[in-house]
Amino acid sequence: MKVLDLQCAQHHVFEGWFGSEDDYQSQLTRGLLTCPMCGDASVSKKLSAPRLNLNTARGDREATSAASKASSAHISHGAEAALPEPVSTDASANVAPTLPSLQDVANLEPAQLQAALLKMVRHVVANTEDVGSSFPEEARKMHYGETEARNIRGHATPEETEELIDEGIAVMPLPLPDALKEPLQ
């Protein structure tokens, strides 16, 4: 198995797993590799160090312990640690977390910003029902009490969005990359 760090022309970084270098080249040549953030097919490999599992060869338990501590430190100071912890306004699990301040977002590195965006997209996809092009009708039914309120997402034209806002229905355009609209693994 070959794990590669990849980057699109928009500088989004992501990981790809391939059976071999030939598999990577074949998929790249056939245009099957696209950025999960923006769908860009202009993908290239980033330089990355190989992962060598020397600890098991040496049997060095201290090295394993040190590596595990370093890994934990990396996780706790990673992209998610850069954002303030979400504060729930309700006990239910599907309530959106409060947003970080603009200052917090402005200070993020691109990789941290990408991780924060992915976290937000995962939250939206996991906690909403995709109603597709019937979004305006479903939003109206909920607003006027014709159906039970629930978290939905879908498609609306700019005109439909303006009409919903004029009716006092709170909606927000949220561009979701096509690759992230499906269940995330």
C-alpha cells in the first residue's frame, strides 16, 4: 500500500492511498484523481518522508512510548486544537456548535482552515437531511408549521433564496464540494 500526500492547484492538501506507484500514475492519467475540497483534477504529489517502522525491528519499547507521546502531542496541537471547543446551546447532538471568531479564523494556517472547513462540512452532512431541489418548498412547510421542523439542506436558486428571506425564513447559502456531499468515510 502506498500512501501519498497530494495537493491540488488550489493548494488543498489531502491523502491518497494506492496499491502501487503504477496505480497512482494510472488514476492520475485517466483523470480519476480530484481534490475532495474543490473537485480540481489538477493533482500532484507533495514531497513527504517515508514512514519507517523501525521500532518493531529494534524492539525498543522506549522509542514506541516516545513516538506515542509525540503523536498525542501532535494531535492535541493540530488543526482542531486551533479552534475553540464548540459550545452547545442545547443538549441535543444535532445542534450546530458556535462559530469561532473572525480573529480565530484569520489566524489559522491554510491546513488548519481546511481542517476546520472539513469539520464543519462533516457536521452539516451528518446532521441534516438532503432534500435536493425541493429545499424551498420544504423550508416553507416547516416555517408555516405544515410539517415538523428538522435540519435540512438542498438547492435553491438565488431568486428562491431571496423569496425565502423576504418571507422571514432563515436560510444560508453554504457551498459544499460535491465530493463531500456523500457519506464521509
